[in-house]
Amino acid sequence: MQSSFIKGLFNEEKESLSTQLVLWHHLTLRNILQRKFTGWIASSDHLGDFLQERSQSAAKRDAMALKEWKLNEIMRFFKMPFPNKLDIQSLNSIGIEIEVQSTALLRKIDKEFKGNSSDEMVIHLLVKIIKNFSEELKKKDSEYQNEIIQKITSILQSMPLDHQETLKGILSIEEFSHDVIRNAIFDHTLATALASFMMMVRYTIYYEISKIVMVLSGAVTLYVARPYIKPLIPLVVFLFSPIAMAAIGVGLTWWTDVYTNREIQSFLLPIMVMSSIIASEVHSKDSQIETLSTNSVLQDGSENRYIEQFINFYNLKY
């Protein structure tokens, strides 16, 4: 299987999949407006509570169904034809096409991104997210900052020694001390160095870098859409201002339900594809893969059997 997206999709955990799919379906302009406004009135996070509740409900579904659901949603977004009968070759082709189209989509919505491969897409997203969360970290109190910096320092120190030396060379430092890492986070030199590092090492380090993202975000799963959703909030405020209401008129409902929600999904989709690609590194790193029906672990060499399980499930359903 050549497609990193497909290999990673097989290895993604239910919690991550359910979070992604709930964001995909329920992070709509209407929900953002309604629940952010009522939450503001009640001084609580109604939107976050709503998404968490939906995610917990989705996680009760079978893992195979969640993986098939995610694959179908992405294919539907890109208007890709659904095969009459799925096999290994067509599944691999679908995965490669999703990687190509996701990379093109990111170039369209993020003018800073100039890459042409899914590798470059993952690197760009991870670095951009690290930079965004680094800015958020600056706003926290010193005790919280020290805790996060210590966790990131531990991640860096746990890398293979040759990787540590390479990264130290890029950063022009002698050791991963607390003060050095703190400064590197806040002036973004760590993010820049990690970008160069990932270009050199590629897949063997994606999963390690994603750990830094998760520590900075304070999230248990790859709930990393926030830096991309945040810029949409001013647009939301404008849309429901008196001027916008008068200008848009009767077309507002359609625009809200269709156009803007697709724009939000355009921000989410590259991150969902990135999540699968990173999950493919978990398999190559640990030589393990989760079964769809029982959540037990299959040892390396059983990937083909796992693919056959998914293909059989897909073909029987459709």
C-alpha cells in the first residue's frame, strides 16, 4: 500500500476519528453563532460542550464504520467517483488522489503554502499549528508555561540521539535546556528548525513532532483545527451585523448553510488528511495496527488482512 493516507486511516483511533467527523458535520456557521452567543450569555463554552457530547456519541460506533465514514466524506467533498467494487489497487488509488487534492486545496486556502506533496503539506500544517499555539502559550501564566515547556523538552530529549544532534545543529545550541527551549518556542525558531528537520528526516519524525503539537494544544487527540477556525470568527461577526443582513437578504440562509460551511470544511479537510498520514507513522514506528472490529492489536505483516477486512466491509455495504 503506497498511500500514507490509507495506511494511516487504518491505524487511527476511534477518539480521533469521532472528533474529526463531529467537527466536519457540526462545526457549522449556524452552530458557531448559536452556541457561541448562548455560551457568551451563560459564561460557558456551549459550542465546546456540544462538540464534545457529539464526539462521545460518535465514538460508540464501530471503528470500521468510522473509517469508512471518514473516507466517504472526503471522497464526496472532492466529488470523486465511488467505485462499484473496491479492491486494493482502487483503494490505494483513492488514497493517492486524496493526498494530491488535499495538497492542492491547502495551496488554494493558505497562500503561504507553496508545496506540491503530502509530505510538504504535513510539515507546513504542523509548523503553522505549532506557531499558533506558541502565541497562545505566551498568554498563559508562568506556571502553566513552565509545565508545557518541560513536557516539550522531555519529548525532544527522548528522540534518538542522532536526531537530537541534528536538531541541535539546526538550532545552533548545545543542549535542550528549559530556557533555550522556552526562547525557541516564543521566537518561533523551534518551529522553523522543526520544519527544516522534517524536510531532512520526513516520516520517521512526524509522529514525534505531533506530540509537541498535542502538548501545546493541551488536547488528548489531534484536535488541531482551532488555529484554522479562529480566523473565521471575524467573518461570522460581520455576516450577522445589520449591514451584512441587509446586503445579503434572502440569500443569507443558503449562503450560511452551503457556501460558508463548505469553506469551514475546506479548512478542516487538510488537517483530517494530515491526521491519517501521521497515524501511518504510528504503524511504521511500532509495527502495530488496530483491528476494526475488536480493537485488538495485530502484529506487523497482517496489514493485508486488515485491508481485506475493510474492503469486504465496504463492498458488502455498498
